[in-house]
Amino acid sequence: MNKLVNKTLIAAAVATTMMAGNAYAGSHSESITVVSWGGAYTKSQVEAYHKPWMAATGNTIVSEDFNGGLAEIKAQVEAGNVTWNVVDVELSDAVRGCDEGILEVIDHSTLPDGDNGVPAAEDFLPGALMECAVGNIVWSTVFIHDESKIQGVDGLTDFFDLGKFPGKRGLRKGAKPNLEFALMADGVDPADVYEMLSTDAGIDRAFAKLDTIKDSTVWWESGAQPPQLLADGEVTMTTAYNGRVFNAIASEGKPFVINWDGQIWDLDLWVVPKGAPNQEATMDFVKFSTGTKPLADQASWIPYGPLRKSSFGLVGTFHNNAEIDMGVHMPTAPDNFKRALQNDFEFWADNSDQLNERFNAWLTK
Amino acid sequence: MTTANPSIDQTDTLPLKQKLAKTTAIQRRRAFLLTVPLVLFLLISFVFPIGQMLFNSIHNDKVSGVVPKFAVAIQSWDGQGLPSEEIFEIFVKDLAIAKKVREVGRTAGNMATRINYELPGSRSLFTKSARKVGKITEGPYKEALIKIDKKWANPQVWLTLQRASHDLGPSFYVAAMDMKYNEAGEIVKADELYQIYLQNFIKTMWLAALITFICVLLAYPVAYLLAILPLRQSNLLMIMVLLPFWTSLLVRTTAWIAILQTEGVINDLLVYFGVIGEDGRIQMIYNQTGTIIAMVHILLPFMVLPLYSVMKTIQPSYMRAALSMGSKPFNAYRRVYFPLTIPGLAAGTLLVFILAIGYYITPALVGGQDGLLISNLIAYHIQKSLNWSLGAALGTMLLVVVLIFYWLYNRLIGIDKLKFG
């Protein structure tokens, strides 16, 4: 469904931009496939990156949705039949894909300077430029509740308190990032979470905490599910990606509340599968879309923070409601950032196989 | 001109038989040509992928492909203490080359992932070291490598590397059977907290059997009605059986979500009529119950149709004859009608059971935490963890289980008795 909508959107955009684009791009136009997570997030990218780029170059973009991970990229590269040009992945996947040699190395010196003249290498936040990836946004996993049904939720501890707030909980199916949430709810300081998870005792403690709500948990897999579960009344509280929740609040008027206590933030990055066709247009899109203005524009559609410092000052209001200041809804806004944890990609690269095995075994018991 | 009609030549009478055989052989070959597209299709879409799966489950060259010289050299190590300086040198040099070349499937990251399966937490040891080994230009290599990370002084790392240097090996079956290699390299049971696959196999078989049984209970009367009702009514009934059969699997599964969820139709009705309270809403989906209900509904036509096609051919006069000879209705049914339906019943149960045991999409959508089947775990390893070899090993085990059931079935009922229509 999303794919269809995207394609229609793009077709419309192409139709209107073709004339303008052709004026100077001539008849030589190329098509690239950009893959992202769908829904409100892909929409923000289509509006802020795809459309302006198509207008400027006369090239076309086919937008596809996926659910994250490296499976498709790996399959395409190993079969020697790469059809995706640019893919939006999490940090841990960007690192792993680079290590396994299925991603193109990206030369950061070719990235444009910020609008204020600061070179890209200094303009991007630390960690946003990887050997095979260019970061675009900060996003976060938070927990949410429906204000019309329960009030007085105070911090992550309440998420695990079935006595105070009876009802079902929604959690992402997988070890990440539930173990971190469990430890933080158990009183562990965000700074000590991964150190503790490196020990058997720490893992046991996290699972023991999850045990307390296991029988009341509904597990979700794609980002679109948790707001729907909450809207349907299937769960009383659920973890969710902050951007999608904001969208349900701002666009659909849902009475949801985002609880920022114990949020776990992560980066999303553009990567290019090794051997992707139309390399020149592909790299041109990566450079264009991670420029100061597109990153700032993107943030007016969904509250995912831009990764360029020069974009911060340009983040304005919600695209169709000038009363909503996007800045305060970002994961990195000071009020939201009081007790926050950055997802440790190296920890998960090392331990996800083992911990997911234990998680799957735990789930079926 | 002289040989205008050689076939009636006297000298040809003897090989006439052979000639006939030759002609029919040619005809047979031509007829076979017609099946070539199908044979090719089966080879490409069936035999080859399954062969590849079997191969992948025992073959993994992620160590020998990345550090080829080391993979040979390490075999001479006796497993005591740490490998010799010479082996360390070969390892460092191989790793530096792999880091530089960055060939798909041949990078240090591939080896890191492979070793991490057996030695959790060692992935970053390889990827980090690969970034730094280029700087080691002279010996002693052993010390230099241990200086990069002291985990290299752990014999366990080298033992695992030695084992994984063999391209062929049972290690993925070891993992798929909830076992692991201990520090001495012996195969032992995995920690109970990490056991998952064998239990899931048993659960999958039990659920598939249960679903098949429920399908028999529901389908038998429906098929019987279909067979005996007059054409007008039976046509209508047939459409009601077939309509869901023609509807998309996803639509049917999501329809069950709408009906069964705690805020769904059934719970709403029960609350409305006061059968249960607002707090007592029943959990019927995102668990094993949900999987069973949705799968029974989806697989039901596979039971109804073979049963119906067999029942349709049973003459009503058989039953009448039995009754007229003084049999009680139940006895007549049990001794005359029921045995005649066995071929259809056999076909239906085999079909439903084998489909159910490998079912994926429905449990994935409505299975929640305890309604997952083995195919969901296979999909997890193919799509998420990217441990294709383990996925292949589990897939092979599933294939073997299905073949065993097929064999058992053949022994008990006889595959030639099956009747699909």
C-alpha cells in the first residue's frame, strides 16, 4: 500500500518536474531505487530529498519500503544482481555490512560543505560518517501511552509496573532494545547498561525484569504496528519509534503521549550496496540528500533529528501546522535527553546472535 | 529405383522387430521432449535449490575463503597452548590481504561472523584487529597481535578457528540440535536457557497434527453434505467452501485478527451480551490459539476437496443395500461408507499435515510469542540473523521429518491408495 502511494507520489512529482528538469539536464536522465522504512518516515524523505533532487537533476527515483536488516542487500550483492541504489539502515547494519564487504566505500571528502562553509567532516555529528555510510538522522525508541485512558505515567519504571497500570504492554520482538529498557527500568544508570549486559548476571537481571511483564506483552515487528496497537486498545503502553508516534499525534490527532525517560537513540544512515548500477547518480543523490537544507527540511515532516550541525538552526515548524515547533519534539532536545542511552552497535554486533537465541528460547517458554 | 520399396525386401524380414522397436523408441523420445520444459523447471526451481540448501547446511568457507593459507597451516597445530609464531605470521599476513582486497564474501567481517556463531562476543575482535594488522610489518607476530587485543592469547579462539577452517563440517547441525562445542572441542548440550530448536520441532509436529485432526472433524460432515445434497444446494455450499480458498491468504489471516483480537468482534459481542466483563476480554489471537484457529480455516479446503471427490463417487445404493440387509445405520456407516472414504481422508490428512508443518505466514502474523512454528525460526535465520547455514540445517531437518512422515504414511496406508479427485 505504502509502496503504491509512494510510486504515485513520485510519478506525480516526476511529471511536474520533468519539464523543469529536462530544461538543463537534457534527455539523459537516470533512474535509481531508494529504499527506506515506509510510512511517515519515507514520506518525509520523499518530500525533502527525492522531489528536490529529481527537480534539480531530471533523474527519477523509485521508492521502495523494507523492514530493515541486511538480508536483501546481501542476497542482491551475492547474486550479482543489485537493483537497490541507496538504502536507509541502522548503525549496526551499516557497520556489519561494511565489515562483510557488501557495501560501497564512501569517500567523505566529496560530501558538500555545510551551508555555513564548515567542511562535512566537522559538520556531521561524531559517528555519523562511517567507512561505508553517511548518516542522515537521529531517531529514538521511546514508550508511549494513551492519555485518554491512563494518566500519571512517570518514567520507565511505570512501564514495568503492572500493579499501577494494569493492561498489556507492547514491545519490539527481539533482544534489542528490550534488554536495555529492562535494566534502566530496574534502576541501572544508562552509562552502565552495556557494561552490565556484558556479564551473565546482567543478562539474567534484564531477562528477570522482562519476566515480570512477559505474560502481558504483545510483540510487534514493524514500526507501523505500535501506534496501531495503542489506538486499538490492544495495549496500554508500548515502545515505539518517536517519529511515527509524533505523526499519529500531529496528523491524526491521537491522544498519545511520548515518555522520553530512558529513550534509546540510534542513527539511520544511507548505504550503497556494492555494485549498485548508476553509481554517479547514486552518489549524487547521497551527497544531495545529506546536505544542510534537505536534512533540515526532512525534520519538518517528522521529528527525526538531522545529523549536520549546520541544519540545527534551520529546523522549523511542522510542514502543515506552523504552531508545532519541531525542535522540541526531537530526541536530542534537552528536555527529552535527560535520561537517554545511545544504542551500542558494537555490543550488538558481537552479541546479537547469542542474545536473540536466548530471547527466542525465553519467548517460547 | 531398384530399392524403391526396401521394407518388403526379403533380407529385411528379420530386423523388422528391431525396426519397430527403433521407431517406437524415436516416438518415445519425441514424447519425452514434450516433458523437457517441466523437467527443466523442476530441476531449476526444485532440485537445484534443495541441493544447494543441503550443501549450505554442511559447507561454509568463511574462514578458508578469507585466510586461505592460514586455514591450511593451522591444521598442523596440535591444539596445545597457542599456535606457533609461524602460524601467527601467516594469519596476520592473510588478514591484512583480506582487509585490502574487500572482495564480496571474503572480508574479515565474514570470518568474524562465522566465528561469532560459536564463540559469541568475538566478532569485534576480528573486525577491530583487521583494521590494525596492516601496521604489523615484522615479527614477532604473536606478540604484536596479542598487543592489539589480548583475547588473541585465548586458546579458545584458535581452537574455534581451527575447527571452522574445514569447509565441510557438522557444526550447523550441532547448533540446530541445541548443542555446542565445549572448551575441549567435544559436542555437549547447550545451556538450557539457549535451547530452542528441538522443542520447537516437537511443538510444530504436535500443532500440525492437532490442526489436521480438527480439519478432519470439520471437513468430514461438510464434504458429506456436499456429496449428498441436490445440485442446487450443494453448488451454493461448494461456493462457500471455495470462496475463502480463492481469497488471498493475507486477507483471510488479517480478517481473523479483526475478529479475534481483544477489542475485536467476538469479544465485543460477548461483552455486549454480558457473557464476560470489560476486564475479562479473552485473548484469542497473538498466541497458539490464534495460530490454530487461523490455520484450520486456511487449510480446511485442502481437506474438504479430496474428501468430497471421493464421497461423490460412492453409490448411495451401497448404504441402502447394507440397511436393507438389516444393518444398524451406524454399523452400515462404519463398515461400508467410512472405509470407502479412506482414500480421500488419507489424501486430505497428508496434504494438510505436510502443509501445516512448514507453514510460515499465518503463525508469523497471529502466532504472538508461543504460536511460532519451526519455519518462522528458519525465516528468522534467513532474513534477520543472516545465518544462512543454520537456516539451511534447520530446513534440511524439516525436510527429513516430512520424508519420514511420508514414509510412515506409505507403510500404514499406502500412497497408491491416495485419491485427490
